[in-house]
Amino acid sequence: MGAEALNNINLDMGGPWEAVLAVMLALMMFAVALGLKPAQFSFFKTDPKHYLAGVVAQIIGLPLLTLGLVYLLNPLPSLALGMILVACCPGGNISNIMSMFGRANTALSVSMTATSSLAAAFITPVSILFWLSLYPPTRELLTVINFDVIAFLLQTLFILALPIVLGMIVTRKAPLLAAKIKKPLAIGAVAMMTLMVIIGFYKYRELIPLTATLVIPLVVIHNACALALGYLSGLLTRADVPTRRALTFEVGIQNSALGFVILVTQLNGLGGAAVLVGMWGLWHLVGGWTMVGAFRFADKKQAIKKRRRIDV
């Protein structure tokens, strides 16, 4: 299969499966809203500089960086679309776990994840359209697949925003019920979405070896740049070491599962984009845990130097 053929492949999961994916995504967003607490947004008051630096780096900085990368690397339009789509997604909850093991500012990480998850319901659809429109090949690709902008905005807002609003209402009116159903809903929705992604990859498994040489370098470079952007945002704002690490994970780890579902249900399941988003979902775990190891190694070296100074 030629490289250009990627632009013409669509992952057709079938109407019923796509409907299930949409429902699972809505349930996941509902569960996210059930877990939102005012305390998670306290950094807006207690440490606004670093909190806003992370939010801006994630919502504006990463898509802008990605736009620069696609202009520089000139990937296939479908691959460029996947890169931009991932960059527009909110941070993933796994970043909170990485922050904990990487001895980062975990409280800030949780706060930023909550913010990006809440903002995703309203910002992500518009952000995707805006950044895709700034790169001519992806703009043209949307025209080729007869992309309906209004339908995309309405459907995506319905799937993302309505569950968030309902979840916040339930949390306010029935906090005990919200606390009781939050975890089972989240686990069930994530498990089902993961299963759907696995099914999709298995159904189109022949695409993976054919596209690996095209996709893997893009994913590695993109993720490395995202992690570096997060760390740089901490340096520029003169953050302490734990805060710089938290910003690294928050900007470098994206909710690629959300991107995959949006791609399949709203963007005709473009083959190249789907493979790239799926690969990102695997690689950002490698990149993230590598950073955890690097941070812990740095701490160990620092501790050894400190002990030597004390002994002297």
C-alpha cells in the first residue's frame, strides 16, 4: 500500500459500535464532572502564575507547536490531522499518576487535569476546527471527506458538554449519589472505550506494520516536543522543580482515547489519523514513564552529591 493511500482509508467500526463509543465517551465525561471539586481549582488563587502557564501551554502552546511541526515535517494530511487532533485534546488522568511517581507537584497536576477536562467540553471542538483550518492540507482533507462543520460542533458539544453540565448538577444536588456512582461509571466507560479501541486496532491490524515507519517517528518527535514544552513553561515562569515536572507531564500526556473516539465518530475514522492517535496513546506512556525514571535518577544523583558535601 502506498503512503498516499492512507489519506483514503476510513476506519468503519459500524453504526452500532460508533454509537456505543459515543455513549461511552458521554458517560466518561459525566463521570469526570462527578469528580470535580472546588478544591481542585484552588491553584487559580494560590499559584495563578504556574497554573495559568500550564493551562496556556496545553490549550494554546501545544496546538501552536504542533502546527509548526506539521509545516516543518510536512507529513501526509491524514497524519497531520491526527497530530493536531491529539494536541487539541485535554490532558489524561495518567499524568497525575506519573506526577506522583516522578515526585512532581501532584496537587497542581490534578488541578490542571480537572481544568482541561472541564474546558474540553467547550474548547476542544472549536480548537480542533481552528487549528486544522490553519494548515492547508488538513483544511483540504476536511473538504474531501465532506466534513460538516455545524454538525460536528453540535454533535461534539452534545456528547462532551451536556454530560459535564449534568454531572455538575448531580454533584451539587446529590453529592452522596455522585460519590457512589462516580468510580463505577468511570471504570466502566474507560473499560468499554479501551475495548472498542482494541477492536478497532484488531480489525485494521494490517495497517499498523504498513504505516509504522511513517507514524512512529512523528509520534516520538511530537511527544518529545510536548514534554519539552511543558518543562520549558516551568522554566520560563521560574517554577520550582516539582512544579516544572508537573507541567511536563500535563502538557506531554494527552487524552488520546478521547481523540480516537472523536476521530471515529465525527471525522469518518481517517485511517492515517487513527493509526497516529493510537500510536500516540501507546508512546506517550513510554515517553512519560521515561521522564519519571529520568526525574528519579536526577533526585538520586542530587541526594548522593548532598551526602558527599555533608561527609566533607
